[in-house]
Amino acid sequence: MSIDAAQEKVNDTLPHEIRWELTGFERSGKESSLEQIVEILYRNGHFPVIVDVFVTGVIDRFTIVQVRPSGHHFVNDIAKTWNTPVGMGPFKPQGLILSGQIWVRPRPLSLDDLREAVEGWPSE
């Protein structure tokens, strides 16, 4: 859902391959696998109340998707999570979130804009 929402603001097709980044937990700025993210966010039956999921840019042939848990205490009941739309649990798709200088550029953005947004992010 986040990639679909981001795509609406970009004039070129976003790369289909994804690089995931988990914010916090000493993982910020580092590529993470979905398995690593789940292992960190789901502990002993507990999970974050809200987990923002958004596109931060493009590097090489990848769309960069960041996963950012809220600072709330972890819960063990799906009813205590964001869960909007129903069934999403803590996951809150945000679409595209970019640095201020790029965010204010006219729409639609280009893939070059999204590449610039993540300059310095580790590449292949």
C-alpha cells in the first residue's frame, strides 16, 4: 500500500525490488531483511502499537522502504494497535516521505528526485 501511494506521486515506475530499512534498534541506515524486522518487532507475543511503513527513495534498482515503529510500549493484543484499515494490525502505510528539500519539489517527482533523497545510503 505504501509503494502504491508513493507511485502516485512519481512520474516513473518505481523499481519492483525492495530494500528494507528498520528505524531504531541500532538498524537505522542499514539494510534489513523482512525476517530481521519481524524478529525485532515481534518479541514474545508482543509487537508495536504503530509501525509506519513508507518509501524514502530509490537506489540502484531498488525502492527503499523504511519501517518505523512508534515509541509506544509493545502490546500483545491486535485491538490495541493502529489497525486501520482493519486487518493491518500495527502497520500504517504512509506512502512517500522524503527530506524537506525534496518533499517541496513540484509533483510528480522523478526517479532522480528519489535517488537524490537517499544519497549516501549504502548501495550494492
